[in-house]
Amino acid sequence: MSQPARYARQIALPEVGAEGQARLSAAHVLVVGAGGLGCPVLSYLAGAGVGEITLMDPDVVEESNLHRQPLFDMRDLGTPKVEAARHHLLRAHPDLRLHADPHALDPLNAPAAVAQADLVVDAADSVAASYILSDCCKAQSTPLISASALGQSGYVGGFCGDAPSLRAVFPDPPASGATCASAGIMGPVVGSIGALQAQMTLKALLGHAPSPLGQLITLDMATLTPGGFRFDEAEEPEIALPFIAAANIQPEDQVVELRDPSEASAPVTPQALRLLPQNILSADLPDDCRIVLCCHSGLRAWSAARCLQQRGYKNLALLAAGAT
């Protein structure tokens, strides 16, 4: 099938046309995450004729994924998601240039990954990844379409570029560390949010008005209630708690390991001080060096950092180290 025939129904839209289709073909999008959000995003971006996609995801396909990740099937079980996604997408869209990166996004690889893209899609199930991407996109003036879904609700927003960052709208992450694995998710909910994320991505690439950048859309499928607002004038926080990688730790840093031995048999660095989060306020910590707070997801580290800020500590950093 020729390209004009493949995209005929899309080109027929006056707001797309041949010129818009050419813009999509020339675009390079970084998609972080090939899960419940990433699957519809990838399918719709490839289907719309986005010419080049870099996909980052370190996970393999599991059977529990299949109810909400229709890009995969039983034959993909145990296969890296980026490879399975590449296989299925190229079968349907052989002209797509898809780069499969099986690494997790982190503070070290994020700047280079963002730099190669015209737009970034945050479809990761990770608070740390979302803030790392937002920080990089803000620094590089790259549009970021970020989304989150849990249970029967979720949101999608257009950040950075010429709009405020994720931190301007969400200066603090959710207090709960609930994930799809721990709290559950309905497939159509995450599919709907992912479809909205793809639509906002296409609108941003095509330069449609109103701009999706500066817009948040919410969807509560438990009550069948949509919502949203614009945040064009949202102010960036004065002090942002940065995420760093273990490789960024300096000898003079005071590292605080918040994971107990059952969660991490060894601390992130040998010199780390182990503390339970509830003991952070009574801890005797130095105030003449950077304090790096480490936990699995970054949420406990963030909460501990807020407590230390109330005590006057200013030089703080977060490390999401996972479970070891």
C-alpha cells in the first residue's frame, strides 16, 4: 500500500493535509515505556505516520500485562518489550524507523535520549522517570506529553517546550507509591489515557491550536467524568529536588540509605548511613555537604527530603535505586 493511500483519511483533514503528514513523517519521538500507556501511544503514533520512534523500556512481556497491553500476545512472553513492540509495529508499518532501547531511563542517559527527539512521551510507570524527563525536557525546551493511570482514573498533560514543567503542576509526587501491580488497573482506562496521550502528541507535532502544551486532561472512569484545566501561567517551584544516579555520588556526599536490609541487602554505597524514614527528623546529619537520600522509587526519599528542608537543609538530592 502506498503512503498516500495509507494516510488518506488523515490527510483529508484540513488541519493535517499533505504538509502536516510530511511533518509527522519527519518527526522523531522518544517514548519511555511500552506498557499500558505505551502500547496505544506506539500503535497510534506509528499508525499516524510518525517517521522515527525511539522506545526505552527495560522489562519483558509477562502474561499479567496482556489484559491492558494489546500490542503483545502469548508468543511474546519473556521477550523484551522493546523487541516485541518493534516486531509487531514493523509488521504493520514497515517504513517506521524504530530504535529499541532495552535500558531503564535514568539521570545519566536521559539528557542524551531527550536531545535526539523532537518530542518526548512519558509512558513510564515511575515517578522518578517522570520528574527526570520533565527536568531534561525543561532544560532543552523539548515538549513532554506525560500521563499516569491507576485503577479507573488518570491524567495526561502537555508540559515543557514553551509551557510550564511537570514540577510546576505537581511540585510534589503522590504520597502513595501505589502502582498498577499493587493497586490494579482496568485495561480500557489506561488505553483511553494512552489514546489521549497519542492525540496530544500528534497535535503538538502538527502545531495545532489550542496547543496541547499547558493543558491537563483528567479522566475518571469510575464516575464517567472527564475534566481538566490549562496551566499556562503555573510557576516553577523555587527549589526543586533533583534525581541523581548512583554514579553521580561524590566522596564528600552524605548518603542516607532509607531501604532496610530486607529490601536492599547492601546500601547503595558502602559509606551510606542506614536510617528508617521515620527516624530522619532525629538524625544527626551534617549541614556542610550534599545529602543524598536513597530508596526504591524515590517517594520515601522525597518525603524525607521535605522533612530535612523544614530543618533548614538545602543541599539535597534523591536517588531511586530500586530493590536489590
